Amino acid sequence: MDIMIIGGTDVNARIDLIKRINSKYKVCCVGSSTKIKKDFNLSDIDDFNYPLPNNYNLLEYFYCFYHLIMIIQKISPNIILTFDTKPNIIARFAAKCCGIKTVIGTQPGLGIIKRQGGGIFIYFVKIIAKFLTRMVNSISDLTIYQNSDDLKYVIKNELIKKNKAKLIISSGVDTDYFNGALFKNNESGKDLNVVMISRLLKSKGVKQYWMLANSINKTHSNVQFHHIGDLDKSHSDSIDLSLIHISEPTRQEA
């Protein structure tokens, strides 16, 4: 196996990219959701599953780490590419433990590291997260960041050496599909529905999404915006309740 891509629940979002790479290199994926297996089967791409915790239970993280080591040792790829915050840390440590020569991480955001407030518990979690981030960046060949603010932050706070960091703006989109034609009235006269799925947190870009929805609705009445997500009132980054009542997009709790 040439390349192993390790991500979270949405590692199947890289299928189109993998199809292009597969013409020259053999690629497999490792994700934390069993629901996406059918997507890989339809595309004839090898995939593997591992348990990624969504809490602070250390035993579950050790089990996740062990599971990844078992997968990596079994496949023995030449290159490992990781995505998302938790896989970027756990999977890159696992890769180095298995002796993988080339390890690259792609960091779309900094998550809890840049969170404001949250009390004493979150304060200590941030310290641990920074320590692990600094360590995993030092043992990796390259870490790719997707916005300049994050890149400046990690370099300024000495979480990575400048020569091991690379900036690539966003994950990219399929411009053949996402083009201006999507916002025009189609022949059937049906509305275009746009859905954002996320928790109602400021760091998720919820406010920006709602502002964009209000702006587009002024000129494109056939575009309907929706938001599906949970309101976490105890989270320090939670959206103000007043914003929900005055915003145009339809919101549904998951």
C-alpha cells in the first residue's frame, strides 16, 4: 500500500481525490464511522474502521490508539496522511510507533486550543492539547494548515517549526458542481435547499452561515437555508439564544 488516509467520520469526503490518485498510487482509507463503508465499496477503495472517542475518557483513547496501530501494522503503507484534530494527534503518534517513514497531518482548525473561557477543566485540557500538538508536529514530516490565522498562531506559540508547516487555503471544493448555476431557478421550479449540520457554536461559523443565508435570500428567493444541530448551553462557545430567534434559516435540533 502506497498511501493511507486516516480521518474521522467523514473521511469518505476524499473519495473523488482518491480516485484520481489511485491511477498512479494505491490508496486506502481509515475512518471512525461504519456508515460510510458503502461509499468505499461502490468506489472499489479499501477502507478500515477504528473507534474514535468523543469524550475525555483516557481508556477509550488508548484503545483507539491500539486499534490504529493494529491497522497500520497490518497494511504497512509508505505514507500516512491524517485529517481532523483528534486523528491528527492519535494517528500520527501511531504511525511513528509503527515506523512509517513519511507522516503528514492536515489541520482544518485548532479546536479547543483556541477556545476562550470554559473554566479550570478546559484550561488544563488546552495545556495538554498544546503539549500533544507540539510533540506530534515535531515527529511529523509536515503539517498542513488551512487558514493563515491558525498557522500564525502555532508558529508564534512555538507549537511547530516554520519549516515543518504549510498553508493551503481550505480543503477545496468541486467547482464543476458548486457553481453559480446552482442558485438559478431550475427547470422543475423546485427550491434549492442548503443544509448546515453542526453544533450551535461560534467556532463552527454558524453566525457567518446565517448572515450569508440572509444575504442570498435577498436576491435568490428559491434558495432555502436550514440548520440541523444541537444547542449546547453549557459550552463556553455556544451561540447566543437571541440569534436563533432573529435568524432566517430554519433550525432543527438533531
